[in-house]
Amino acid sequence: MEKESERDEEYFDLYDKNRNLLGKKHRRGDKIGDGEYHLVVHVCIFNHKNELLIQQRQPFKKGWPNLWDLSVGGAAMAGEDSQRAAERETREEIGLEIDLTNIRPHFTVNFENGFDDYYFITKDISIEDLTLQPEEVRAVKWVNKEELLAMQKSGVMIPFYFLDKIFDIKNAYGSILTEREPIEIKYATEEHLDSWMNLVEIVRWNFPGLETEELLEEYKNTVRKNIKRRSAICALQHHQVVGILLFSTNHNMLSCLAVHPDYRRRGIATRLVIEMMCNLNKEKEIVVETFREEDEKGEEARAFYQHMGFVEGELCQEMNYPLQRFKKLPN
């Protein structure tokens, strides 16, 4: 087995605080001077089961011996850029070839003596196909979020401060969760109400009866009642409501449907309506009131309901606004 002292002749490139190369090298184990920094890399490998590959460090390792770590980690050697260092560490520690050409780190953490680049990749790997570096890695395994947090709580995991967020971070780039985060369809609860109303504020001008603050408050109370009746459905990305639907089982009716402008044409409205249909009587007409044909607001809404199998019905008015009923005929 290789002793840590045998690696002391490894050299790192040194950088200034702005990550510019200083043209100087640093020997592992020596003290780094003031204003000098070195580069560290980590690779977090996920599979399509939403599990993270983690490794257990050898008990004779300096720094966090015998604890579980992220998939791969180590220092960049002299002459290596961040991507090449991450590729090499992955190859050396677990015997896996990866290509990070043109891939930027998912995020970078500044620590006292350097910069730590974190790469996130998704790759289905069999544990049996990996070759572990015996002087570095004792074991590897896949864990889901609950298992990872349980290991953190029991004190057998290196205490990265972001472990409770790592499965969310992989669906983000920069500081904001992106469209890669899956959109879920759920029955709304009180905790969704503020985000629901934020969406209503965005789309209110396309809906008659939401023009004043008083009418908005009335609508909010209506949503609360629907939440209690389990007749309020929302589309969620992370914790943000990006689609809303209210329905009435008594009237066999779709009462309100809206999707955030940035999330349209992604099938969200269809998914909301399909979930609603599970609660309504398909042996009776299902009704929705929408804009009339000559109303410019109604082009997309009318086309959507027709696509969902609704047919035009009688003209009507709501809040003194001219509308038309669309009906989905019994099966």
C-alpha cells in the first residue's frame, strides 16, 4: 500500500486570487504562501435512478480518513487544467473514463488556500465494472437522497455543507433551478397558495373578474375553499407553481386554468386537465367557459379545449364578460 509520504513530491500550479496562473509550482505538503492558491476538483456521478455514487476513503488517508466522500476528488497537478484534472482523478480513483472537454464546472467553492471545482455528470455504471485505487478508495456504492442524508446525520459522511441540496443542485446551472427540474402535478395545499397567487398576478389581465385587489382577494378565498375540497391542482417546478387548475365536482366543470407564460407549450395544461378528469363524471357533460371566437384573448384557449375533445356550446356571460361554454360530451 502506498504511504502518503510517497506522494509528497507531487507539484501543483499556483494561482492568484483571480485564478490567474502565477507561473509558480507548489510541492504537496509545503505551506502555501499568502496570496497563493491551488486548484482542487470533485466529480459527482449520478445515475438515471437519481442516485449518487459515493466512495469511502481509506482509513490511512490524511484528511477525513475512513469517511464517505463524493464520487471523486483530488488536487490538480502541475500543468493540468480543471477538466483534465477531473478526468484523471476519475480514471485513477475508480477506473472510469470520462470526457469533460468543453464542460464547465457546475459550481466552484472558494476555500482558504484555493478553488474547488465541482463537476456533475449522469452515467449508469455497474459497481462491478469499476477498478478502485487501493491507496485512495476503500469502497463505493450508490445512494439516494434519503440514504445520503442519513449517512450525514450518523457522522460517516464528510460534512459538505450542501449535501442536503446536492440532488437539487444537479438540476440547476448557476444559482437558479432550471427547466431540467421535473414538473410535478399535485393537489394544491396551503403552502402552495402564495406561489399560486404570484402566478395569478402574472396572468390576471387575461381573465375577467380579477381586475381589482378586492376581486383578487375573493379569488384567493375561492382557491382556499378548493384546496380544502381537493379541487385545486397545480403544476410545480421545485417549489414554484407554474400551472393552476380549479374544478367543481358538483357542476362537473373546469373553473379556472392557467399556465405561466414561460412554461407554455410543454404539455402542462394537458396534464392538469387529465388529472382533473379523474375526479369528474365522464358519463355527464364536462363544461368549461372560455372566450368567444371573436375575442383575441381566446384563440389559444379555444384551440386547446378543442384539442382536448371539447366542442362549442352556448354563449354566456360571466362578470358581464361575453364567454362561450365548451362541452366534453359523455363517453
